[in-house]
Amino acid sequence: MANAESSLVLLHHSFGPYHLARARALRRTFPGPVHLVQLADTESLRAWRAEHEELTVETAATGVLDQLPPAVVGEGLERLLERLSPGAIAIAGYGDQHMRRAAVWARRRARRAVLLSDSQACDLPRHVLRERMKRYWVSRHFDRAFVSGASAAAYVESLGIPAHRIWRGYDVVDNQHFATGAAAARANLATTRAALQLPERFFLYVGRFAPEKNLPRLLEAFAAGGTDLAGWSLILVGGGPLEAPLRAQAAALGGRVRLVAFQQIERLPSYYALAGALVLPSLSEPWGLVANEAMAAGLPVIVSSRCGCAMELVFPGVNGAIVDPGDTGNITRSLVALAASDERRRAYGQASRQIVDNFSVETWARALTDCAQAPGDRRAGRPKTRMVS
């Protein structure tokens, strides 16, 4: 096999810290050349700062993705793929037109197309006709898939990719970064607490302030804890469209709820180190990488049943709780149960570290390598797939 055809392109919208940590592990694992390709330098919705001096990331178009003409991005991507001529492309989804263009390129040239996905059937309302159309397209353009967990695997299978061509373990973080950073912060607890102006005991949320994150209900649940949560605070780290109403709602709780601006990955371990537990109450969440981060830092986690990570990472009574995001009382009871016992929080935190060890950048790299290289057809055309409702 020619050198180019033994290579793999890893394609993302833009490379952030999570992608780069995985890419480093992939470079150590994959037996052929690995090319990192992004559609653009940045995206408006993601304020992360990603340093990749030791890695070469090739960019289809310079600028902010959602501000660039689609034709410029698409043509740049096509030129890159033609030049690199990989044997396989790992493609981040199919919803974006440029990702579909990459899949079409792979099909046209009989190269392997790997779908990277953490979508679940429950993430959004699903309409039968639209799902049939997606199945028709996905089953003809992707040979295999690398997904986050069981619920994502079931959804991808419903789109026509056979179960034996679906690998799991896609959603991981650099566990060592969060474990080491949290340990360093705990070793200088008083200094870290003073520098970040954090209270003695608090629950932590990290993510966007957006409707699907269910934060107004989280504040209601925290307030409903009453005297059982006396001495506890709630810290929300992030930003987004609901910031103003959340600040108003928080003000009514007398300073026990605080909103903190978005933090880069270098500072997040310190927040996890000082927190009592992470709370992720989302109404819709394909996975929830902040749960991985918190667990690597040794935290208990309270996670919504709608999060893709819930069934994979959270074991009630072992390292946290799974809650109904529509049930305020259920969330309150879970907060109160963790607040009541220092010993329980310590035990849950230790269990979290052990559980998330199975979701590392090394396991990610091995799984993607196997997915991309496993025997299977690399066809310009695929047989018709029976349509099912």
C-alpha cells in the first residue's frame, strides 16, 4: 500500500484542547501518517485557546468558521484532501455541509470514511421522514463509526451502520491534565481558594449558559435545599445567552450562587479541586465532557439522565447520582445527600478516578486506530439499504 493510502486524516471544525490531546495520542498509536485538518482557525461559539506548536494542523480556510463564505471553506477542504490523499478520513459528524463534502470525497475515491459521533436519538425530536433520509445518506457515505457510548451506538446503527462496524469510546479528555492539576491545587488549598475567591463548600457547574443546560431548574433545586444545604454555595463557570437572567435569579439567593466567566483548560482543574461535586442537569447533552474532567480530578458527579455519559460514567451509590432533569425535587435530594457526608464524597471521588481511567486518550487512540484499519470494504458505491421506519 502506498504511504499516502496508509494515512489517516482527522477532520474537525477547529482543533481545541480536547482534540489536540487525542491527536497526540493518535500520533503515538496509529502505524501510518496522521494528518490533522480543521475547517477554520476558530468558531464563534468556542472561546477556547488551543496551543499546538508541536503538532501540524492544516486549515481549509483562515478565519472564524461561521463568518467565512461556505464556498471558500469547501474548496479549501477539497484541495487539502486531494493533496493528502488519505486512505481513511475520520469525520466529525454529518450535519455540517463541509463534513458531508469530505464523506463524498472519500466515497468517490473509495477511501474509508469513519463517522465520529456522540449524537443520541433522545437529543432532539426525531421525525420519521427526516430520519429515513439521514439513514439513506449516512449508510452510503460512511463505512464505520466511532461513537461515545451505547446510546450513540444505537442511534448510529439506526442510521444504517452495522453494529460490527461501530466502535465506542469517542468522548474522552486528557485525564492526566485534570488529575495532576487538581492535585497541585489541593496541595496549595488556601492559596488556590483565595486566588479564585471560592467558598469553603460548593457545587460546581461548568459549561454554556444555554437553555438546554437546564440551569434555572438547578438554581431552583439548590434553593429548595433550604437548611440542608446551609453553608453550601453553587458556582457556575461559563457564559452564554442566559447569563443575564441567571444573574438575576442568583441575586435572589443572597450571594450563595455565583457566576464565573469561561475558563481556559489550564485553570479548570483548580475549580474541580476545590468543589464538592460537579452537577450537570442538562435537558439535552450528547455526552458531557465536563463529567470526564471532574471525575479525573476526583469529584463525585450528579448527572442528568439525558446526558450520554450517564450510563457509561455514573454509577449511583458508587460515584454519584443520575437525576431526572425535569424533576426539581430529584435534583435537590441528590444535592442534599452529597452535602450531608464528607466520607461519601471522598469515596465517590476515588471511584470516579478509577471509572474514568477506562476513558483515556490512549484508549481513544487505540479504538480509532482499530476502527480505521479493521478489514472492510472501501467502495465507491454501496448496496442499497432497506429503508425501515
